[in-house]
Amino acid sequence: MTRQRRATVTSPQTRLAMARRRTGVRAELPHLAPADLERARRIHRAQLRRAVVAVALLALLIIGLPVVLAAFPGLDEVRVAGVPVSWLAVAVLPYPALVLLAGWQLRRAERVERHRELP
Amino acid sequence: MIAAAIVLVVLVTLLIGARGVAAIRSTSDFLVASRRISPTLNAAAVSGEYLSAASFLGVAGLVLKDGIGALWYGVGFTAGYIAMLALVAAPMRRTGALTVPDFAEARLGSAGLRKLSAVVVLVIATLYLVPQFKAAGLVLTVVTGTPYWVGVVVAGAAVSITLALGGMRAATYVQAFQFGLKLLLFIIPAIWLVSHVGADTRRDALAPVEFTRFDRAAPVEFRLDVELTITEPTPVSISGGPAEVLRPGRYEAVAGSTWTFPAGAAVPKVDGALPPGGDRWSRPLLDPNDSGYPLLSTLSLLMATVLGAMGLPHIIVRFHTSSDGRGARRTAAITVALLSVFYLFPGVYGALGAVLLPELYLAGGTDTVVVALPARVDSGPLGTLFTALLSAGAFAAFLATSLGLLLAMSGAVSHDLLPGATVRRLRLTTLGAAVFVVAVALPAAHLDVGALVTSAFAVAASTFCPLLVLGIWWARLTARGAVVGMVVGLVASAGVIGASFFLATPPGLAATLLGQPALWSVPLAFLTMVLVSLRGRPPAWATAAMLRLHLDETERSRQRR
């Protein structure tokens, strides 16, 4: 309790701590125990690799599709059930692909945490 | 009837808001609803908050105005949550910070950066809120004939009362409810329209021809002052007067006037606007400034929307309502699925609008295509019913988005810019923010809903996106690097967009790069942050400050307790 009343210190970290105190979250300077630090390093590397792959696939999809549509204007003339293929490629096709990508990335990111499946 | 539907939406919003009042105990409760919300409910709330007037009305309107390529907006708006899921959601939640300014100070320990972030929050929120209020006024003008300012003031009052009564706990229920409401009110009329228009119209919608001649006597109600070029002698009846033959030449149609063209008359030309249905209109790439670089424009739009979503202050706050990092990640993934369902439908309205209401492009009224379609298809009570449903949905969209944005604004002012937030001050600030936005929205009737929202995304992508991504994944980021990078990103996005409002737009490539700066402003901000950081040294605790964001909560608490 006494520690909580010492309110005159003005460093940013302390003011952050003050804000935390009001919100009921414990104030702490960023530090990790050595064991935590090592594990965090490995998780960080594993998650970063997965995130980069997911973002690269996302970029491939949303850069690739416009490039393909720009390169092959003939797709405007090809029709499936009366709808131009190039319209389907922007109105419908991206969404199932995005949902699949989201589910896949979610599973991979959670697996790193659940099984400690680390490099 | 239409007014009754809108009043009902406002009342239900207020009721659900009032339910949460008892739960407020402290500022933290007000801001993040005590973090007791399941991923699915939270994802519905994120989607409800995210699906603004720009999505409900704007995307279909932009399809009518700019062509099929405008459907990329929906793709970008959805794909942003994959970037969020992969890069930001879980670690950001684990900081325990309430907002982006909180994150900035927690990760980099700089009070100056916190204040700068709060200013950026205000810029983004204003750019995003003004079009919401503009759309509210527009819809009321179209469906009930009330003046523009009435809609703006009614929307402002409803939103700020809800927030001041319930804060975000209320807003979470409100948003989740509003998502369901908007989804139904958008999809059911779309299905009705498609089944009701008849096989001929359906076929025409899929194989559009350029709008060069009126196929029926069409009244064109001008929403803005528009300069028309008439190409052949045309008998036109202006605002109910007798038809007079206008000779070829340029004419000025004033806002509020109605010009009725006879069937078979040639459609006048409008500078810089693309007649619906033509070859360029049908191309699935976006070229709003007619620059001749459609691929570049499309990619720039996607860059802004995909990377901007993670930096939207009202969305980031909502991820803190998850119970932990894993919950935040799941929320992002479920949000992708929910948004994917919604964005299948704006194209339906846009394609039907191009066939049934192409004259809206003349009148500067493309943003109204969604609410105008039912009456065009069925002049009986059924058409009125669906107009009412869509108007209610559109109004729900303004309310939902505005709730979160006003909260983010008042949070930035009373939490970050002024020290020592109290519940009372947060409520007062919310009210003040609402009054400010209403005042800015009143003279903004001529601005494009979709264009303004996109510039909000461009600013978010050029400032908060690099701050969050580098802050979460790169231990060497320094406070100085973050500050310089954010200032550069802010000037390159908000500054350039703001200047292009006042200066004459240059032609060609420059129009694309200045009107849609994300393609270069985002890499520039990233590069600046990295280079300035590399010249300095991060404090000794920086590595721990970054790494702890990646330890999942269960593992860490077992170590500690």
C-alpha cells in the first residue's frame, strides 16, 4: 500500500505504472527471468517465421490477382454461369482463400504455444 | 415507416447501451469492458464496428462510380485482419496496454511518442468519422426528405448518449447486435432484389453496356453542383418546369435541382466521371483518378486497406477486450470469416445499380445507390419496406462505427494528452468529440464517403502499422526512430492527401501517387523507422520489453506464481 502512494516520481515508466495501478494491472519494468528469456527468444523466432510466411502468402494472393487480371484482359470475356471470370476473381474468389489462410495461420500460431513445438 | 425503422435502430442501440451502465466501475472498465468477452462475440463486435457506412453504402456506390474494380475495397478491408492475425493481435494484447499510445509508451518508454500517437489517433478518427456523419445526413435526405443537417445532428446525439451512458461494455453488445442486424439487413434485400428484377435485368447486369442514352424518362436529382456537357440538343425539364431544349455546351446543375431527361436522350458527360457499364467500367481494376495506371492504383488501395486495418485506433482497442493473446488471435481469425460473408454482397448492389440507376453517376449521388434500388425495382409497399430495412441497416452502420471512433478519440484526449483520466472526464470528452465531429461534418456534404475512409486507412498504414509491426518483432527499434518514422508517415499520408484537397490534382502517375499515397508512404515510414533506429541504441531492457510480448500467458503465470 505504501508503495502505491509514492506518486511524485515522473519518469515515463513510473507514469505508466501509475496508469496501470488505476486499472488494477500490476506495474512492472520490462524484464524476464533467464529461463523465460530463452523460451521467449525461441517462441519469437518460431512465430516470426510463421507470420512472415503467412504475410507472404497474403501478399502473393492480393498482389498476384490484380497482376494476373491486368496481364490477361481476355479473362473479362470468359464466362462461368454467365458471370465474367475476372469479376468472380475480385468479387468471390478472394474470400474463401482469405478464410482458409486465416484458419491455417491461427492453427500454426497456436501450435507453437500449445506443444512448445520449437526449433 | 422509414423514419420508424431508423428510430427503432436508435432506440435498441440506446437500450442495449443502458444495460451496461451498472457494470461500469472504473476507467479501465469503461474503456475495455473488463476483458471478459469470448472470441466469437468479440469478432462479431469487431465486424460490427468495422462495417461502417463506407462498407454498407460506400463500396456499392464506388462500384457504380468507379467500376467493378471498386470491389477490391472489400477484399482489402477483409485481408487486413490476416495481417492483424499474423503480426499484431496476440502480442499487442499481451502488452496489457489499453490503446496504441499506451502500447507506444509500454514498449518504448517515451512519453513524447505517446502524445504523438494520441495526435495520430485524433487525425485517423476524424478522417473516419466525418464521412460516417455525412452518410447519415445523406441517407436521411434521400429517404425522408429531411435537411442534411438533421440527420447529422440526430446521429451525433444517438451515438454520444449511448457512449456516455454505457462506455464500451455496452458498446460490445451494441456492436455484436449491430453486426447481426447489418448482415441481415444487407443480405436479405440483396436476395430480394436479385430475384425480383427479372431475368432480363439480371442478364444485363452481368453484361453491361455503356450508359450513353436514357432508356426511360429519368429524373436526375443533383446532390452536388455538377458541371455537365450536353452533346446534342436535348429537351430537359428542370425542377418540374416545362421542357426546354438545351443546345450542346456546358451547363451547371445546382445542388438540389432535378433535371428530367426524356427516354432516348443522349447522356450528358461529366468531367472525371466514368459512365457505368462501359469497357473501362467493367475492368476488375481500380482507376478512380483516371490516371491510366489502374494496376498501381489497385495495389496502392490494397496496401492502404490491408496494412491500415491494424492501425485503426477503434479496432485495436477492441482486441484488448479479449481475455488473452490467444483470444485476440482467434478474434482476428473469426473476423476474417464474418467480413467475408458481408463483402460478397456490395457487388450485387453495384452491378444492379449500374443497370437500373446509372443516372446516379451524373448527380453525384452514387453513395445512395443501395437505399435507392428497392424503390426503383418496386414502387409498391414492398419496395418501401426494403428501403426502410436498408436505411435502418445503413443507420446502424453509422452508429456502430461512430461509437468506437468517438471512444478512441475521447480516450486519446483524456487518457494520453491530459494526465489522470476519470470516468466523468471520459464521458464529457466523448460528448465534446461528438460535437466537434458534427461541426466538421456539416460543411462536408460534397466529400466522397469511400475516399475519406480510404485516406484514414492510408494514414493508419503509414503511422501505426510500422510502429506496431517493428515494435512487436524488432528489439532494436528506438523511441527516436519511432517518432521520426511516424512523423514522416503522417506527413507523407495525411499531409499529401490534405494538400491534394486544396491544390489542383496533377494528371497521370502523379494523381495516383498523391491521391493514393500508401504505396510509397508506408515503405517510406518503415524505412525511416529502421534507419533512424539503427543510428541509435535501444535501452538495455528493450529486448525483454519486446520478447515478453511473445510469451503466452499460461506459461508465464506458471513461472511467476
